[in-house]
Amino acid sequence: MNFSLLRLHPQMLLVSGFAIALAIVLSFSIGDLKHSHQIEWLDVVGEGGIVLLTILWQLFLLISRPSGRVTTLLTIGLCCFMFSSLLDALDEFIHYPEQAWLPLFESVPAPFGMILMTWGLYQWHQEMLTLNAQLRRREADVREHGRVDLVTRLYRADYMREQINQLLNKRNTNFCVALVDIDQFDAFNRRFGHPEGDRLLREIAELILMNVRQSDLVCRYAGDRFILLMPDLPLKRARQQVQQIASAVKHLAFKTGNQAVFHTLTTAVAAAQENESCASLLLRVNQRLEQDKQYSGEKQRAPLYHAGR
């Protein structure tokens, strides 16, 4: 079990600890301990189990999510429910005076906590819908996480080839394929190191995903190169979409240290032809990309990125 996210929630841990301490202090300051023969041990097991499970739910929540509104709502809601449950469990050990007000509050925090948790779960649901939409752009219709590139979290080129072959085997299917290459990526790696290069790949992958349709698929093709599959999109519109991606990357201020580094892309787009194989289609788009790189004179020019403080 990975507890690395737990350190991101010091305030939520403090709130949970405060709720437990408050329930214990209030109970023992107002009431007196019962004799052992007065304790209903079956109730202790049932009510105490609810408290322990609620604490366990909070732990699972905090080690599974980053900090944010959803995490706060769910944690505070669970704390309120736990507070009521703990007061209820402590009733089995403590006898309160007839005029004590504390037992009246056993039922108050719980429904308030349930309302907070319900709202938090709804927000979580909306969050999951957004994340699943992003995943569909990465994965098309199938999830096979063993074939995911570890750096970008995109599928690798072999998965893209399978998806292209499936489309080529269907009749009357129109689609375009694009290659996107990061200019001067090797120079960036040499200057700033491979960890920063990996981080750049991840950020550009995310930027590409934000600029494609939900029906499109984005994979890592090789090294600093990405491949896009755009079903039911005419060549002209596919080129416009890829150009929008290039423009978005061009304006991305990638922060490394105290510098903002800018990058450009070389792109190539090709429409699938009738009776064409996947290998032939990829060869065409690769050749077009290499021609564009040579035409732009990239190899003869200084690095295209620039940095500013």
C-alpha cells in the first residue's frame, strides 16, 4: 500500500484527530464510567466496528487522492459521521446524567456529514466523467495497461497499428493519421537532462490530448514522436487540427528551473487510401515528416527553443 499521498493532507489528518479527541474529551468530562456488568458488549462490537471502518475509509481516501475540494468534502463528511458514531460507541462505556445534553448531539453531525459526502461523491462522479473522457482519447475502446508507455501514459505504437488495421479492414472507412515530432528534443535532453525531457514529453502528451476530439486516439510512436489517429475527419480538417496542436505547443512555456523553454513541432498528416496497408500508410506519413524536417532546415539551424527568466 502506497502512503505517499498521505503527507499531502496534514489539515485533513488534523481534522480527523480533532474529531476523535473532541468526542472522547466531551464524553469523559460529562459522564462517568459504567461498571463492567452494565456494558452491552455486542453493541460495543457493532458500534465500535462502525467507528473503525469509518477511520479506515478516511485512510483509504487520503492515500488515494490529492488534496482538493472533493477530498475535503469527503473527509469532513466522514469525520462528522465518525464523530456521531464514536459518541454512540462511547455511550456503552459511559453513564451520562439525565440532564446531559451530549447524547442529543449523537444524531446531529451524522446527517450533516452524509449531506457533505453525497455532494462530494457527486463532484467525484463529475471528475471521473472528465478523466474517462481523457482516457478514451488515449485508449480508444480497449484498455490494456500492460502496453502503456511508462513515460507519457499513452499507448505505444503497436497498439496504434492494431487500431489502424481494424479501420483498414472496414469498408467505407475514412480516417487520417498524423505524426508529431518535437524539434531539437535531443538538444533539450543534453542541456537539461533526461528527467526534464521525460517531463516535457508528458506535458506535450497532455497538451495534444486537450486539442483532439474525444473519438481520436493519441499514442507515443517513438522517442520524441507522437502519432494521432483521427477517424471520420477529412484531410483538410485533420491538418487544421494538427496545426492547432503545433500552435498550442509553440506557446507552451515549459518551466525548468527558473527558465521558461519554448518548443516547436514538425508535423505530417496523411489520409488512408483504399486497399492500403498499415505499413504503407505509416511509411507515407513518415516520409512526409522527414521531408518537412529537411525542408525546414532544422538540422542546419540553431536549436528552435529559447529560454527566458
